[in-house]
Amino acid sequence: MRNKQNEVRQVMVCCGTGCQASGSKQVLEAFITQLQSLEGVEAVASTKATGCNGWCEQGPLVKILPDDITYCLVKVKDVPVIIEKTILGHGIVERLLYRDPISKNRVQSHHQLDFYRKQKKVALRNIGEIDPASIADYMARDGYQAFKKAITMSAQEIVDEIINSGLRGRGGGGYPTGLKWKSCLQQEEKQRYIICNGDEGDPGAFMDRSIMEGDPHTVIEGMLICAMALGASKGYIYVRDEYDLAVKNLTRAIQDAREHSLLGDKIMGREFSFHIELVRGGGAFVCGEETALLASIEGNVGEPWDKYYFPSEKGLWGYPTVINNVETWANIPVIIGQGAQDFAQIGTENSKGTKVFSLVGKVINTGLVEVPMGTTLREIIFEIGGGIINGRKFKAVQTGGPSGGCIPAELLDLKLDFDSLHEAGSMMGSGGLIVMDERTCMVEVARYYLNFLAGESCGKCVPCREGIRHMLEILTRICEGRGRTGDLELLEELAETVQEASLCGLGKTAPNPVLSTIRYFRAEYLDHIENRFCPAGICRNLTRFSIDPEKCTGCGLCKKNCPANCISGERKEVHTIDPQGCIKCGSCIDTCKFNAVLVQQEVGL
Amino acid sequence: MADEVIHADNEIRNIIQAYPPEKRFILAVMQDVQKSCNYLPKEALLGIAEYVGVPFSRVYSLATFYKAFSLTPKGRYNIKVCDGTACHIKGSPVLIDQIQNSLGIGPGETTADEIFSLETVNCLGACAIAPVMMVNDKVHPKVSSSAILEIIKGYRKEADHEE
């Protein structure tokens, strides 16, 4: 570190949504104002706001270069100490370093953590390393070099390169990206459109948000390369309006690219023009379906249409249209820049490259992780994610959002790719990985997804609109303790009809959460129906909490955390729960460190 | 297509006329109106229909199809409890119940004094800090069932203070 002493320090404050919610903007401002008051600050340090580093659990994160120090959970009051000790004194503030829960050692750089070491960043390569509002930062990391290389290639060469890379759409379906482009290129109609689908609607997934917020230029560059290959002059980015920061950063990036002659008329003096317009979505899940999204851009209600033609043949306003997901676009500059061969070396036989997963739920290290296709669930959840919170037992992981399914512990060694997930009764979807433990009720999870889908079905197809609603009624009944013999068979029958007779992906895949939970957790369903018991202690009508006198140490933590004030007991004596006042929120069982809270069958049913 | 929007006051008229009178901009106009007024007043929808030259029913169908829009005014503090999957399994249903019991309003409703509205949303995209709740623009991360009532009380105090 000694030879780095004279270098200018870079203070990089993570300003992703997670860190911002934990107060990173205030930390950033404190650094800026306090550093400004230093004399000759330019020679000492510069401050930068970056996109999401993915490790939201430990935010706000502050990285200091070139020392490669990562401080976690930084507060405004820590800023003077960091400036004094690290920036001026070249030392380390030990207490702000991450403490490894197993070895108890402090870790200086995030690069040394399992959370990052096991990842391979391709789509997320720049996020956390650059200021998303700076086109210069993007260019300093080879930004727009791939586009410049693409200028020297023919349209066919570009499309072939994407086909050879084996890239498949990251939004859900996993259709080969290059084939979409090829189909569009073959159309006689020369008016063509390029669309980025940023209507990220899967609950539990936020990788597209992170990319649009943290590295907007990579999306633009990907679209630009495609537009040049296909001769398209107009592109649209459809982004959720709720994603304020993404809208802001994309708007700025489009403007900067235009000023650098990378968008607009006669790009870099050539006979090629490409304009990108931002369309803000209205918060309808079905608009993530590509034909519904096209309808929405045209100003219609976002209902899907039947795919007699693919959008690559007849898409927006009837013209050939390439529509890809945000993460897919983020891979394009890498494939063109470094070559399809390099890209195709990562991943499995039929799923090339990496995939970004949002690792959330009952796992220790929550956040965004990017790993090569073919990485096992066990590696992601236990090595990168650090295992299950509170030392509980892993129960299942939900993948693919409302169209996906739940994968049980027996399949932890499943290598994640498009095909293996499909075989397991789930799907890749956009990459949500929601980890569930013993305190998650699988019947209630199925009910949750059906409730979501019942609200999001556009209503065009009767089997989807009515079938989902009916399945939801049955599941609600089961969760409330009114399940009947034969309900499971009825659910399976309804599921088949909804799958077979719906027009778009939403309806076709809607039964997946129900079918996959019945397939792997049938016993839990039967517990609800026959024994009127919810083993996870989630379905309130079927649950009663009590305290095991053998295990209770009288620490008082449950009493302190009980929002209903219905736990009584003196310190160091056994506590008891008053069943009359209990609202069954489970905060006692979730806070107890001694496993002393028991889930029992509700009496009187 | 009218050059001048009749059925709307000045502010709304300016928002509507900031876009070309084309069908495809209706969504954007409605988003801007909602941001400015906190909901979509009927006069704004009428104004949009008139300006773009489409039937009122068409604008109404768009306004009711997309989840982002509300046809009734929201309270001063709009509470959005995220009920995405990660938040759901980390306890958002309990949070919603507690707010409901404390304020006496269910999702989609506003208190009689127009101070609070409650909404549940599908996913705020902040799953790593679940369960999440937003009050206007402020994100509250990792909300526990013991902390939620304190947060609400804080806003109630702020409201009382302003009056």
C-alpha cells in the first residue's frame, strides 16, 4: 500500500436503491462537503456515486480505491473518521470492515468475500465501478468500443456472431437472441424497430432495475449495435415508471450519447441514424409479455395478441421488431467486443454465458449475484449466499417469478440453466431466486402467486381469468382451514385447462406455482386439508404459538418484540403466550435465539 | 382533435399539451397528471380524450387497466407496502394487517381526514432489504412488526405539527 500513498483516493459510494434506502445519499453528500473543505482536495480524493454493488444487505457500501477497501453499513457519522484515517492517514477503520461470521476475521476488500469471489460479472461488469451519470466513465471501461468494432462488420457478421455466442433471452423464455435478429433481418420490410423490455414485473427480481440504474449506456450500446445490423432508425426502452432512478439515469444517458454522436442523425458522420425514446410503463405485469408490451407502446390497453406472427416478422405498428430484455442487451457489447468464442466458453451446452440472479428471501447475503450458467443452487445459496438466516433449515427456492415453481432441498445440486429448471417444473424467468425456510408455508406461497396472477390477468382469455380465480378460491379455503378431500385433484384439473387454453405466457404458466408445490410438497397440503395444521406456522387459522418451557431461557427478547403485548414472564423465567391476544404474526418465533417457540395446531377446529 | 383543451384547468392543460396529440402518449400524460395531482381527476381524462381525439371510454379503459393510476385522491402520506415475494415471506401480510388495524383503512383506501392512504404494491425492486415500505418517496427498509406502528406515529406527528 505504501507505493499508493501519493495517488488520488477514489471514494465510491454505492447509490443503488438498496443503499439509498439505508441512507447512502446522505453519506455521499457528507463526503462531498467534508472533502471540499480540505485544502488541495483534488490531489487527495474524488467522490463518486456508483450503481448497485449487489450486496444490499451490508449497505450503505463505500469503496476506496486504489487501496481496495470496502466499508459496510456506513453512516454519516463515520465519514470524518474515514477521511481522517483512510484518506489522509492511509489507515483502515477496522470496525467498518465486514466481519466474516465464521472466521470472525475482518475482511478488507469485497474481492476477498465468497459473495463476490464466486461470481463472474459480464452483464453487471461495470455496475458499482462507474458513475452511471458519466459517459466518460463508461468509455474508460471500453464503452462503445464494441459499437466501433461493429461498424467494421457486415450485418450478417454481427447477427452470426450473436447466433454463435449461444446467447438466449434473459427475460424469461430463453429464445435464442441471434435467431430473433436473423428473422428480423430476413424480412422484406425495411422499416424496423428495436425495443428494450425493462418492464421488470416479476416480484422478487430486480436485476434489470440495477442495470438500467447502474450502467445505462450498456443497454444503449447493445441496442445501437442491433439497430445498425438491422438498419433500424428507431428504438424504445419500456421501463417501469416506479423505477425513478432508472428513468432518470437512462434519460441522461440517452442525452449524453446524443451529444457524443452515438445516437441521433448521422451517427459518427455515417449514413446511419438511430433514435431512442423512453416509454414509461403503467405497472401492468402482463406488459412484460412482448406482444402486450407492443400494444402498450402503441397506446392501447396492454393485452397480448396471438402469435400467428412473431414480433420479429410483424411487431410494432406491424413492422419487424426485435425486442430483448435489459440483461440480454447488456451482454451484446461483450459478445461483439470480445468475440462469440469467448462468451460461448462460459456456461453449459445449451445455455451460454452468465445469469444474474436476485438472491433474496431467507438467505444471509441477499443481493444480486451473477454466475456462469450451470452453477448449482447449493453453490449460490450456501457459498455465495452464506446459507439460511437464523440457522434454520432450507426448505425450497422459488425461481422464475409467478410463472415459475418451487424447487425442494432434494434438488439443491441442480445445475441452473434454462433446460434443467424446466425439467424440474420451474423456469429461469428473469432470475429471481427466493429462498424459503421452514417458516415458509408452501400452500400459502402458491396462494400468494395465484392472488398476484388473478390481479394481473388481463381478462382476455376466459380460462386464465376464471381458472386462476377459481384455483385461488380453493387455495384460500385450504389456508383458512376449510380444505376438502379432492381439492388437490380439482386443482390439478383446473391447472391443466388454464395451461392448455390460455393465449399468452401469463396464463400458460400461471399454474406452475401450484403444480410444483403439489409435486414436491404434497404432504404439507395434506397437513392443511386433513389435519388442519400449518407446519410453518403461517396460516393463522391453523396455527397456535406456544413456548417450550424446557428451552426458554427467559431472555425476554420475544416479549420485547411482541407487537400485541401478549407475552408475559419475568426475566430469567419461562415466558408464556396469551393465545387470546396473539395476532400470530410470528415475531416471537423469528426472534427467539433458542428455538423455544413452538408451532402447534390451533385448538377448537 | 382540439387545439385548446376546454375541460381542464390551466395546470392540467399544460401537462396534456406538453405532448403531441397522439394516442401513444396518453399513458405518459396520465403519469404526469397523476404525479402532479396525486390521482387522475375526471376532468383530466376528459381533457385527454378531447385533445387526442379519442372517445372518453378509451382513456378510461387505459386509466383503469394500468395499476399505477388512481381515480380517487390519495392522502397526504401514501403508504405503499411492498407485497413482492421476498417481502411477503418476510412478513408483509402482518404489516398490512397492523396498518389496517391502526388506521382503519384497507388497501386502496384513504383515511377520512385524508392524511393516510394505504396501497399494496407487487414489487418495489428492493427485495434485498425486505420487507420494504414506501411512504411518499421515502423507502423504509427491513420494517419489523414491532417498528411499523412507530413509523406511522412519526408521520401522524409530522401531520399534526404542520396543521
